[in-house]
Amino acid sequence: MAAKEQKNRRYRNAKISEHRLRRVVECFARDMTAAETVKATRLSAPTVNLIFHRLRERMRDHGLFVPKFDDGEPHPLAVVFNPKHRGVPEHLHDLHAIERIHRILCAQHLKGFERLLVSDPNNVERATRLLRSESRKSTKRYQVWELFKQDDGYMNTPNTKLFNPNDIRVDSFIIINELHTNPQDAFFAYLWKGTYIRA
């Protein structure tokens, strides 16, 4: 008797496993075309195209950038429209342009970034452990900073400094930046964390 395929928690009423969905999302994050993804995953073209479309809809409705346009204004996303997708129908241009913006935002800002409150002792303990671990390595994987809230008393001082658990302000933040993260990996991590698709 064949083993039962693992339930897909991320795609309601899906006929593919969560593992295969992950492969499609990885291909999407690496900016592969639907045709290239069909070859890589051995899924049908309609299935791949549907998942790609759902990912773009997810970014449009719940993403880092949710655009709102007035009907009479020139389309502001036209300047970032990806030439690779020029053949898509006009009514889908917005989705492809929003995808492009998310790729740029993830490449610039989501390379393993975490922002934690200093006021939570667990965050301070975690950052301290990370610093101790990094001090024993020849190649650093993380940077840990303290980010200050800007106010009148600190306008002329730097708003960040290297994290020091013995010298921190209670109202500041801990910034953990993962170094050497490929932008495509950062985009995949963002997509996969937020991937919940309704069939």
C-alpha cells in the first residue's frame, strides 16, 4: 500500500504536497519563468501558473507594499515593470509590477533582519548568546546593533551602535542582521513565511 502524501498546510484543497509547493515557490523566488518551473518541478503549466498568480495576489493584498491608485492618474508602477513579463495581459501588469517591487524591497531590507525590543529580557539574552557564539568564529555570520529611538535629546548623535549587553537603553531596539544572505534566498524566506494560498 502506497504511503499517504503529506497534507499541504499552506495550500487549501491542494492536489500537490507541501514539499512540491515549496519547490514551486523556490523557483518563483529565483525569478524562473513558469516554463522553466514546469521543467524543474514536473508539474503542469496550469498548476504552476496558478501558484505564481496566487503568490502575486498575496503580495498585492498582504505584502510589504500595498498600492492604492486613483483611476485618472498615470500608472506609477509602469517604471518598475519587469521586461520579462511584457507579454502578460494588461490587466495583470499591476501584479507583476508589485512582484518586482517586493523583490527590490527584500533584496535591500530583508536579508535576515530582525528587530527586537530591548525591554524584553529574552531578546537581550538571545543577542548576548549570539555575540558570544560569533566571537568564537573566524567568519562572522551576524551583526548585532542597538538602534535608538530618535528624540530631541539625541538628534545630533548616531542612532545605532554595536550591541553591548552591559550598556543598553531600555527604550531601544536590537537589530540582528544576517550577513552573506543571497537576495533570492531572502525573497524565498519572505514568500514561504507568508504563503497561505486559497484554491
